[in-house]
Amino acid sequence: MWTTEVLRARAFRIALAFALAIGLATSAVFSLIYLHVTTADVERVGALLVDESAKGVGDSDDRLRRALDLRITRDLRRLDYVALFDADGALAFGNVPTMPPIAVDGRAHRVSEFPLPDSSEKADPAIFVARRRPDGGVLLLGRSLQEV
């Protein structure tokens, strides 16, 4: 009997509505912050890749290969994509077997699924930058968005 009286009480219903409103508002704010942080992180990664590709595209082959090898070696979590394609489109160096479906324009492009460079069967979203080299080859840098 006491339980039904509490549930029918106006104060209880107001408190319940208030708790529901606070819960919904908190969820909405959390979702907006999460979306903003995720978008900013993807933009930051894209800007870094664009900058690094612009710096590396004019390097000599030896210097560029050493820099790309160092990048692969330092990538302990196997999230970085690195490739150097020759003028014919064949892989000359790197951990990406084929060119992803992006334009070679020096801008960051998001790919919905691409195999991880760690030779696993997993495919995750990734961001890539491809830039044409003076010799006609293509420098490709990318990063898995698995963490994002």
C-alpha cells in the first residue's frame, strides 16, 4: 500500500522527471563533446600527414626510404601506413600492398575500411595522403583510425 502511494505522489513524479531530464541532458552533452573531440583528432592526424608528405616528397630516394623505414620501425602498434610507389604504380617500398582508392592530390582522404599494416585480417577506417613526386612516383602516408 505504501509503495503505490509513493508512486502516485506528485513530488515523486516530479523528482523522477527531473532525474530523467538530467540524465538526457548529460548524455547529450557527452555525445557532443565526444563528436567534437573525435572530429578534431581526425583533422589533426590529417593535417600532420599532409605536412609530413609535403616535406618528404622532395627528398632524394635514399633519404626518403630511410625516413619511411624509421617511421615503420617506430610504429610499435602498427597503425601507420607508409608506401612509395614508382611511376608505373608498382610498390617500391612500404607496408601497403596496393594504392587505396584516393586521389593523388596531397590532401587527407578518409577510407572507410583498409587492412591494418600488421598483417592481420582486420580492416579499420584510415586516413591517407598521397602526393606525386618529381620523378612521377607517389608518396603515400596514412594512419589507422582504430584508436579514434
